[in-house]
Amino acid sequence: MVMSICWPCCREANTAIRDGIHDRISPAERAGLARLLEERDGDGTTLFNRLKKPVQGPSWSHFKRLTSRLEWVDGLGDTEVWMDGVAAGKVTDFAGEADAADVAELRDYKPVKRIALVACLVHKARMRVRDDLATMFCKRVATKVRKAKQELEEIRLAEREIVEALIGNYRTVLKNIDEGGPAQAALGKAAAMTAETRQALDGLDETATAEEVAHLLGFDLMPRIRNWKDSTFYRPSKQSEYVHIDALFGEPGKNTIDWDLIESQFRHLMRVAVSVREGAISSSTLLKRLRSGSRKNATYTAFREVGRVIRTVQLLRYLSDAPLRRRVTAATNKVEPFNRFSQWVGFGNRGVIADNDPVEQEKAMKFNALLTNAVIFHNALDIVEIVRQLLEEGWTIEPEDLACISPYLTEHINRFGEYSTHELGLQPKAYDPKLDVDFTPLRDQDPAAAGFGQAA
């Protein structure tokens, strides 16, 4: 009973929709749609069959056919006006009914229904050819971009070869002009130091820590220590024993420092430190060599022993000095907000570096660090300006108050605003670094006054 009632309602609704489509088509456009069923193409079939016939794939070779088909379909009328207010599902249903029928069957339909169904089929054909053209265009652009990247890479390689050739020519010219001179002497000295350093570093592996190298370079490296249960304390000799902390050093007689090995290899250790400090070997090369090779290398073993000494002293200092622990924690906590602020500044692509080129990756990281420091500097200038205004108004500014202010402010920065690149050439005004606030109390509270000024 429900079906018998709903079927007439559905039929009346479809009739009303088709009447609406028919009424929105002008008489001239109706005549054009009617000619599709009468006029014949060059192969003897009607234009209606050409409308139903699918076009070939959206490739560049079929571009002219697609454009000519689009011009022909567009010439039949503005289908967007015809289908105004009609649900997309209904248009698809009517177009499918017209596509399933042949010319003889459509002629048996009433004129209103026949015109409406053909109009829906024209609308679908128009949408399809536009989609095919868009797909073809996207594929064409992707091909062009891919070829452009290949050509760009070829240009980069060619430029790199030119640069390397120029460097080689410059080296040759310098050698001929400065033969026996100071430049050649310095070059030979640097090459000799590099070779000796590489030989000394040959065999160092990943268990070597950074403390020994930092110590030899004059840095008192003091990282935050977390996993105490995994830390090992080393005794200066097998006979050394301690009253209250002996359990930290493990079993008596074990975990001792080989001072004789350090003394025998000290010349090599200092050569490595001097080479790094003077730039004869890069820190990246040093770290690579520290993470590769054999543990049997004497220089590696000496580095390890020095690291054990420095590490043990650091652990004992960290345990016994509460102000030092607070300073190390505060210093390391400063790095974490900076990293978060840097990630906030580098919001493009959600901070993901999509380029696989190491050079481009390094550039992206350095540019982000440069922009981050520029924003921090700008925030610091704004804070100083506000403090000066408060001082002029008679407010008392304590150094402890300023110590609690962070330069990593983001509320006043609109990352998605306008970027005035035309202002890059403007010379900024000189800033006044002096602030009329006495920071002596903060310096007096610094643990550096107790002898830890070089901790980093």
C-alpha cells in the first residue's frame, strides 16, 4: 500500500523537475537539442550518438579533440542555468536514462520529457569534458615540473663542476705564484696536521663520549644527568677506597683509570685538540671518526680513559653541589623553550623539511635559526623599550622581575600576516643596549662566583 502511494508521488516529482528544466531552456536552445536527434554526423550517425560516445583519454595528443568537443557542447547552451536547483543525483539519473535510450525510443517520449533528458545528458557530457581537460592540464604541468627539476639538477651539477674547476685552477695558480712562500708552507702544515689527526683518530668508535674532546678544547661540559643507575664511577687506582660513597664505584679493584696510557698518548690527544681548534679538521669529521673503527686503537683507548676521568669528576660535582645542579637544569631548560620557539617560527609545511638535498636541508635549518634569533632580538628590544618607559614613569624595576621575562613571546606576532619584503633594504636605527637596571645581585647569586664560571 505504501509503495502504491509513493510511486505516483515520485513520478509527479520527477515530472515537476523535468518541467522545470524544460522551462529554463530557451526556445532556440530547445531547437538545438531537438536537432541532436535529427541531424547526422559524417559517419551517418546522429549527433545524439556523438554526445553519448565517450571521448578518448585526457592525453596531450587528444587535446584538440577535447577542446573542439568542449566548444561544441558549450555551444548547445548554458547547462548550469538549466540545472539550477536540481539535485545532482536527479541529473545523473535523467542523464543515465537518456544514455540508455536510442533515438527511436526518445522520439516516443513527450517533448518536455525528451528535451529535459537530453539536456541532462548534455550537462553531464559538458562536465566530463571539462574534467578531462583539467586532468590533462595537471598531468602536463606535472611533467613540466619534473623535467624542470631534472634540468635544474643538471645545471647545479654543471655549476658545481665549474666551481671545482675554478678552485683547482686557483690552487694551481697559487702554487706557481707562491712556490715556497707562506701560503704553500701553511697549506703543507695543515695537510700534515690533518693527516696526523686522521691517523690518530683511526679506530675510535661510538662508545667514546664528548667529554674528553670538550675538556681538551678547554670546555667544561656539564650536561644534565638523568639515568644515574647507568652511570659508572671510576677509581683513580685499585687501592682507592671511600668511606661513604665507595658503593658508587662498584666492586673494589675494578673500574680504575689507566693513567699510564693517558700519559703515553697525551701528545696525540693534544694534536687532535689543536687540529680541531685551528680548523685543520672539522668537528663533523672528528665525530665520524670517533664513531667508527676498532677499540684496539691506543688513541681511542686514551680518549676513553680521559672521558672516564672527566665524567667521574662531573658526576661527583653534580652530586655534591646543589647550586650547580640548579644552574645546569636552568641552562638546559633554556634550550628547550628555544627549540619550541624555533619550531613555532618554522611553521611552513609543519616544520617538515621535504627536500632530500643535504645542502637545502642545511639552508632551511640555518634560515629558520636566523629568523628565530631575529624575532628574539626584536622581542628583546620591545621589552627594553617598555622597561625604559616604566622607569621614566617612576616605576622601580627589580632585576629579579626581568629575570622572569622570556624573549620567546608569540602573542603579538602574526605568522600569517603581510611580509614587507620591500623593507629589507632599509637600514634600522641603532639600538641602545644600556638599561638603567642594576643586575649585580643576580651576578652575585650566580654559581660562577663559587668557581664554576666555565661550566657550559
